[in-house]
Amino acid sequence: MVSVGFVKNVIGVLEVLSNTYCSALWNHQFVDPVGRIKPCCRFDGNEFPLEHNISDYKLQDTFYSDFQNSLREQASRGERIPGCVRCYQEEDAGKRSLRQRLNSHKTNQNLTKPVINFLELSLSNDCNLMCRMCDSRYSRKIFDEEVEYRGKARAKQKYMNISLDEIYQLLPTITYLKFTGGEPMLIKAHWDLLEYAVENNYAKNITLNYSTNATVYPKPKIVDTWSAFSSVEIALSLDSIDANENEYLRHGTKQQSVLVNIDKYCSIRDKVNLQLMCRPTITIYNAYHLPETMEYLIERDIKSNPTHLTFPEQLSLTTLPAPYKKVINNKLENYNYKNEEVRTACGYIIAHMNSTDDSSKWWEETKRYTKFLDNSRGQDFLSVCSYYKEAQIV
């Protein structure tokens, strides 16, 4: 018979771990376009060893390294890990974080046997867009602007340094394969990896996940390839249903083409066991139309989970001075919500925006950065975000 004391101890341990445990530490590796290997895409880049790079280490070696073992030990003791601050911020604001979502994910592992079965890859920084919140690590098209603005770029003009041979060796244990960018639909190495998985009978055990800007719709042959996999998840990058805002934020995109491609994806759901989702990145440029964006997605049965931007800091909602925050507050607080999910998401964004005032630290940089990109791209902030005029912005 199990004692009451034993049960209380177990409950106590679970309560502690529920605040720190993240399955990504036990089953996940992320490789970004410049080859950095981290526990996940959100792990703070200042909190992991710089030498943990695909150029110098194998994925298996970093996964079982002293550093990542120490992270697992910290989580097991119920300690908050500095590199995981982004998730803690979301949880403290009442939002379900990536950590919490991963813990309920089908790839979740127990605490005793770390094995890589969730692999997230940015195989290249090839991309056809120049998003304002992005940099040359994820789009080489930004390289020249970045050099002009910062004096140097964050990445090489063209980066691709991941050996597919190493990835092939991991496929027997992989059940979840996530592709980010660059734009994965434009990266040939990604298609080579899929073909290898199909030819070697690994595909049936693997769920594919994409982060795509939806400017490119794959050819019919690719859709047939997807059908060999267990399932396919596509995270669409649509930051605003307002065409002016989205084209301003995602320079190079054409809103009408994106919406047509989204409808195409919707039409093949059953054929390839496809799930569509969207995670709008909320910045000073697109928060105003968040309710309308979410309504558009929900009408098409596309899961929507907006998140606040943290980098670059000058585009975060927390940098807005009080008069500009008032514009966003008035819109989101007084909107005629028809869906409680939308109301909740907007409430989270409001809470985050008002959680701190970073205007004295970043606002001048916000204006400088915005003006630089406007001049470089032939755009105009106030023409796009005219609702800020009442606050006499910039």
C-alpha cells in the first residue's frame, strides 16, 4: 500500500518540476543558419557555449555535453534556467509558453533517458524576404542593409554548413523534424533530406513541421512526398491581415499571393494529413490589427497563437512611449470581440506591452532604425501605421 507521505512527496516534486521541466532538454536539438547548436530555438544565445557550433561539434556530442547535462540537472532540481527566460516571461504574463506546449507534445520523453527525437533545422539563410524584425542570419538578402546600419553583418552573406550525412544518421530515432529558415521551401537540402527519409523507410515515423512565409507553394511532386510522412504541420508567417502592414513588415511579400497560397494549403489538408497554424510575431508595426488577423485565421480553422517580439528590442511593444501605447490599448480593449480566444490573446499582448517601460532605453533607436529602413526600401511608417499619428510619432 502506498503511504500518504509518499504521495505528498511525489506531488511536491511534480509541482516543482512543472515550473522548470522542459522536454526539449531531454529530446530536442536546434541548429540555426549560422550553425549554432542550442536546446531549442528560443534558448538565449548569450547563455550557451560559443564553441557549440555544427562546424566543430556533432549534434550528439553537444546533446550529451557537460553543458546540456547541467541544464537537465538544473531543471530536475526545480531551478529556472537563465537561457529559458523567454518562456518564463510568457508564463509570468499568464500565457502558455513554448516550454509548456512542448511538455504536452507527442515527442515528450521521460526524465531518465535523453534521446534526440525532435530535430529543428535552419539549413540555410536563403530567403526571398527582408523582414524588419529579421537579420542576415535568417535572410541573406538583408546582408547589405545590415552592414550599412550596424557596420557589420550578423552572418555570412550565404550560409550553409550542415552536413546532411550527420542528419541521416539521426533519422532512426527522429519522430519530429522541424524546418525553419531562411525560407525552407526554397532550400534544396531540405528536399534532399525528405527524399532520403522516404527512400530509407523513415518517413512513416516522422512528423514534419515548417515555418514558412507562404510566398512559395510547393510543386505537386512535393505534396506527394509529404503524403509518405506521418503528418505535416505548417506554421504560416502572416503577421497582419492588413496588406499594408504585412508588406511593410515582410518586405518583398505580396499579400494577395500569400492569401491565395494559404487557401491552397487549406485545400490539401486531408490528402497529406496537414495541420495549419500561425504564430503572428507582434511588434510596434502590427499590434493594432491583431484581432482582425486572428479572426481571419480562425475562420479558416488555422490555429493562431500570437507572441510578442523580444528581438530586436527596438521593435518590442514595451519600447513604445505612453501616448503610443494608449493607441494600442484603446484599440484592443474596445474591440468588438466575437471570439474569446481572440480576446484572451489580445489581453496577453496588452499585459506584455504594459508590463514595463523601455522607451527611455530604446525609443530613439526605434526611430533611427525605422527611418533607416524606410529610406532604404522606399517605405513610410506613418503612411502604413497612420493610427499612430494622433500620438505624434517619429
